[in-house]
Amino acid sequence: MKYVSGHKKPSYSPIVVVPAHKDSLSKHEVISLRNCVEVLSRYRKVLIHPKKVDGSRLARAFGLDDSEAFPDECFASYANYN
């Protein structure tokens, strides 16, 4: 990305959003999440999850920075999930 001389570079920090729709993760999901945390270690990572899921437990277990709950219907189908 190029910046025009005299213009400030944006002063934001990227946040990696990690979605989770259930309490327990499969073996492959655990491997994937651990890899995500390692590869993206310099960025803030936030777990988003339905209200019915204990996202804070998952966030702590994997060293994510925070978690935020959304209405369950946001995760009810693949169409809603995306």
C-alpha cells in the first residue's frame, strides 16, 4: 500500500477474529487454532461465539486476547455464520 507524501499512515492495529460455534473442538480444530495463535502471535485475537457457548473458557485455553458473544441465531446456519 502506497501513501501520498504528507498524508498520515493509518494508525490502526489489525484484530484477528476467530469464530467458534460450539463448546468443544475436534482434534483438527485444536491443531488449527493453535497454529493460528502461533502464526498470528503479534496480532490481537478475539474469539466470537454464540451466547450459549462459554467463549471465555476457550479464549483462555488457547491464549486468545478476548471473547465476544453474539446472538445464537448468528451461528444457526452456514449462511448466518458467514
